[in-house]
Amino acid sequence: MKAAEKFYISEILTITKEKLIKRIVKGKSIPSLYCITLPLGNVGVLEIYEYRELLKDYYRKKDVTVVGCAVSKQDAFVVLRRIVEDIRQQDSMFRIPEFFEEG
């Protein structure tokens, strides 16, 4: 699992962005966390997963790129909305993976 260069974090998360990214990359346990990822398949734009789901063997074998985190599923939708608005403002709807590499 890796974190995107351009990484979004919920305004109500109490952990710092740097510490959160470090724990995600190392696969450490983080309670009550939802992650927004680039799509794991060939369909979709962005996906929301419970972080503990991403720690399972099935996902560990995949190339998962986390682009944002939130404290609940509802909060993840708020972060997702912010991401989509930024993507739209930068006219990047057709190059979403590149949008997150621009840091």
C-alpha cells in the first residue's frame, strides 16, 4: 500500500498527515479510518474502503494507492467531494492518477 503525493485528509482527523501516511505505508493498525483509493480494478474513478479491509491479504497483494482518509464513511464522502471539486477545477477529469502525482 502506498500514499499518493497529493494526499487529502479529513478536517476532523486528529492525527497529523505525515504520521497517518507513515502508518498506512507500514500497514499499522489505525482504528476507525476510511481510505479513498484509486480504483483497484478497471472500473471507477475513486473508491472508499475501511482501512482494516485494506490490511487483508487480498488487498495486500494489490497495488493500492491511498489518496485520502477520513474518520467515518460519511466523512469519507465529504473528503471525496473535496477531491472531485479540486480535480474538476484543475480540468483533470481524464487524468486522475496523474492529478495525485503532482503533489
